[in-house]
Amino acid sequence: MSYMLASVNSLAEALLVEQFEVDIIDLKQPARGALGALAAATVKQIVSHLPSGTLVSATIGDLPMLPAVLAAATLEMAQTGVDYVKIGFFPDGDWPACINALSVAANQGHQLVAVLFADTRPDFGVIALLAAAGFRGVMLDTMDKQLGSLPQIVSAAELAEFVYLSKQAGLLCGLAGSLKLADISELLPLQADYLGFRGGLCHQSCRTAELDTSRIAAIKALLAEPVRSELCG
């Protein structure tokens, strides 16, 4: 069973997807990059207007892999009231040092989700390090949205390995990256905890365009009804 994460860039979009009872509302600004961030003040405002119990995540932006930079941005976003803070792990940089710096926030009870980018060929060995540092989850996404959807970039065997290693480590696992309605039937058998969508929810599959309610409804219909208790904690 996989749940639905819908990425939105404003309060209006958040309230719109909330009507479709999506399982996680993800706050980011697609126009600013793969994990472009909204201002922390904006995120806090959106969270305050959503019904109690709504699961919300937010990205910290396409930031350099510098421990102090990531740690500060993560703590700032965690204080907005979101349930999950998503941190992109981009090529280069000292990943172990970054993970160590981020473990402080994790040990304070903040639920951190690492985002790996399939098109940069990440080493899945990092999953064990994330779990040891107290991360709550890990996600496999794409950085270059022009390359196609995640299943076009990564083989089914590699996707299955990612999901297996994540679950073996006790982490929530998510799959995303230009996913569309047609990708769902291929991904559901992998049993990732959630599938993430942005472009697939928008007019003409353009991630910076307005949301298309018919697309949201169609994708939601293919995914299981939410059992939110499985995503909490």
C-alpha cells in the first residue's frame, strides 16, 4: 500500500489538495529548483490554516552540502510546525559530516527525510547512515526533471532495492520524480510508503503550472485510502 504526497506552493494550493484528502501535503516552490523552498514564515502560515491532524512536509531548498548550512535551515523549517523536514542530498560535499550535523535535529525529535536524486546515481549505502543518525525517512527523487519520470531513469530492480534497504533500516520510504498517472501501476507493487507528485498534478504536466483537479482526483483514486497512523510517529 502506498500513500499520496502532493507538493504545493501556496496556501491556496494546500487547501485545494486537502479537499482530496491527500495523505501528505508537501510545501515547496518548484520554480526554485528540484527542492525549492518556501519561506519559513509562509510555511508556518500554511500549517496554521490546515485542519489539525493534516500531515505536512516542507523542503529546505536546493542548498550546498555544508553541515552548518543544512543544520540551520533544517532547524528553522522544523520550527514551523511541519511534521517532516525534507533535506536534499546533492552531489559532492561531505555527506557523512552533513548527516552528523543533522542528527542533532533528529535527536531533538524532529522528523527528517533525506532526499536522494536517482539521476546522480547515489550510493544506497547512505541509507544505513541516515537510519543510525535518527532520520525518519528517505526518498528517491530526480534532480533534472527534463530526463523523464523516475521509472524511466531507474530500473525496477534498483527501485525495489531502494525500497527494501529503506524498510530494512526502519525508515519511511518515498518515490517521486516527475511521476504521472501512468507510472502508478508500475510502482505500487514495490510498496513504497508513499508516492510523491507535483508535475503530474498540474496542467500539461508542468510542475510550475496551476494544479488540475481532475489529475489530482485520478491519481488519488488509484492509491489506497489513507491510514494516517502508519505515517505518524
